[in-house]
Amino acid sequence: MPHSKALSAEALLPRLRDWGAELGFADVGIAEARLEADARHLAAWLEQGFHGSMAYMARDPAQRADPRRLRPGTLTVISARMDFMPEAAPAEQVLADGTRAYIARYALGRDYHRTLRARLKKLAERLRRELAPFGYRVLADSAPVLEKALGRNARLGWIGKNTLVLNRRAGSSFLLGEIYCDLPLAPSAAPAPRNHCGSCRACLDVCPTQAIVAPYRLDARRCISYLTIEQRGPIPLEFRRAVGNRIFGCDDCQLVCPWNRYARRSVEKDFAVRHGLDNARLVDLFGWSETEYLEKTEGMALRRAEYRGWLRNLAVALGNAPHGAAVVGALRARAEHPDPLVREHVAWALGEQQARGSRP
């Protein structure tokens, strides 16, 4: 059904937020789809090769900048955020214990892509029932979208120096999703959130691999999240010690951010910790068979690393762990692994353990 007149965001947003809250969203906004400056920033980022092996980032960047290219007929983008921080062992405590495995907190429960897409679809259907039929597509980090820019344009926060969207009431511990629709909703006339990073550079200074090469500029090739999830080959030698015990992702630039003292705990059951993975021992996880890995990571974002990547990451963490018989024994048990990627990282880890054990 065609819509001839744009609906006021001020009139609709309170109801949209109420409906979103019923579905677990912390906030909902209507985004202005003007992304020209962000598209230029993306082009410069790609030109510098900061995307590493993520070739999909360079495919049709114009589609990212124009929602109508992604979904023909799109007139409006609704952006929503959902808190993800589960009740879990304190992150700093796990990071400080070299025998434990650190997993980015968003990945400890169900894969957020599934949860967000399902809730966004329900929000879109509620909007259709309340207003009129319209076409839409829901997205949750599942298509070429400048979602952080859209979240900023929807007044959900500002883009911080760590390149994440920050909110004064919630820090950055939330996930973003969008509804691309042909409903003409005028974006909010409220002023955009002011950037409150100020002179702070805590995120730049804390990054173990110095991946934030300048404020608002991340070199993914140095980022532990990229190295442990997106990259399929060897982790470069220069970064292995800096990886520490982080086996899937990294939260350091969020943990140190002053605004994350306001981060909200999620009550969403989908994000609850599974299998004790918030505080698991490295040697225990390294002992998982592929069958066990597939069973225990069913429906989780951890599947993205694949089993060989899981073992690669754990081998590096074990190489960085305190010297001990259990660690060395676990590594030796994998020394003849059939996958050369795993063997190479196990050999490196054994070398690190040997050097650590020979020190007085």
C-alpha cells in the first residue's frame, strides 16, 4: 500500500519505543539515511587495507551507503539497540588468570543475529498491524549496512574513538539491528547526541595490539577480534603474545571505556552464559573433540571460528599461559594434529612453554 505523507517521528516514536521495549529492545529510533560522509570514511578505510582479508567489506560499498540499493523502495530505516551483557564472571578477573579462556561477552550465549532478527521482525509486524501494510527487510549484522552510522543517525548514541556506538546511559554494551521499510517515517528532529569522548584516549592506550591506530580509526588486521574470528590463517607471530588468553574476540576497549560503567545487564535469556564458558579452563576447552565443539556451540556465535580456528586460538592462549604440566601435556596431545594450521600454533605454544619453564 503506498504512503503519500511522511508520518511524524515525534508522534510515532513513543509507541515504537514501547513496542520495542516489550520485545527486549533498550531503545528504538528512526534514522536519517544520509550516509555520504560515512561512505567516504569507509572508502578511505578500505583504501588503506584496514579490512584485511574481509573481502566482503569491499564488495559494492555504494550499497552500504544507499539503503535503496540494498532494498529497493526503502524510504525509512528504523534502528534498534538491545543490551547483551549477561551475568558472568568478571571480565577483568578472567583476563588476569592465564589459565582461563576469555570469550567476548556478547558471544557467551545464543548467536545474537538470530535473536535480533526474530525480534525486529516482530517489531515490524506490530508496526504493520498498528498503521498499515508495508514492505520491509530486517537486518542484524547480516548484510552490507553502515549500521553504526544509522544507529547514530537514529539518535541511539555517538560513534566513539573505539569506532563503537556509545550511549551515555548504556556505554557500548549493546547490539544494533535495522528495519529497512517503505513506510515514509520522518526522522527525528531531535539534535544528534553530542560526542562525549572528549580528550579521553583510554581505548587507544589499552588495546593489546594497538589496533586503534588513531581516534575513530581501527586497523582490523591488528584487532584481536579479527585475528581470532574473521582471519582463517595463522595469527601473525608479532601479535600472539598480545592475544593473551583471549580465544574469541576482545572487549578491552569497552572494558576501559568510562561510559561502560553505565552498561546495563541484560535480562534476555538468549544471552545467558552457556556451558560455563565465562570462566572455563583453557586445557578443558582444548580437549574438546570436534563433535563436542559442534554440540556445545550449537546456535552460538562461537561457530564462526570453526573448529580448527578454535584449536588455533586455544593453542596461542596455552602458549601464553603460566608454565605447568597440564598445559604442556594438553599441547603435546595435539602436536601431531592432522591440520597444519593447528600443528604450527601448537609447536609455537610448546616453544613458549619450554622457554618459560627453563627460566629460573
